Amino acid sequence: MLNKTVYREDTYLEEDVSTLITKNIIIGKKRTSIRLESELWELFGIVSSLEGKSINQLATYISHNADASKSFTSLIRKYLVRFVLLKIKNISPQ
């Protein structure tokens, strides 16, 4: 569930430097490395849980339902942002 805490606008930019974290994930039967900001890794875990999937399962779903010519990391970011936007609007992302 999304945290309903009200934030001040300036708290979104508290960190000066965003850190990319590389993690290995499994897409189908293939292992690959993904670099995302720590906040996006956290969101990836939350969205996966809300969808009833592991991160690997959600990554596989995104991979199988996306344009293969696009950057996979960009596809993950887009999926996560779209998921949050649709949740805010109370629309199921399926």
C-alpha cells in the first residue's frame, strides 16, 4: 500500500546525489544485471509485492510484454512510474 504521509515539496530532493545500485535478476532462465536508483529498487519490491510476484517474476513479465528494442532498465522505470500513477488515479495497471 502506498504511504499516505503528506510530504513537503522540498523533502523529495533531500539527497544531493542519487546512487545507482546494480543487482542481478533472473528473466525467465537468463540472469542479467540491472542498475537502478535505490528508491526505484525499493519501489520495484513494493510493486512486485502488490502484484503478488517476486522481482524476478515482475521483471520477466515486463520483458515479455514490452518492446525488445527499448532499454530494459527504461522499461522497468516506465512500468514503475505508470503503476504508481495508475494507483494514484485508482485504476488497475493490468
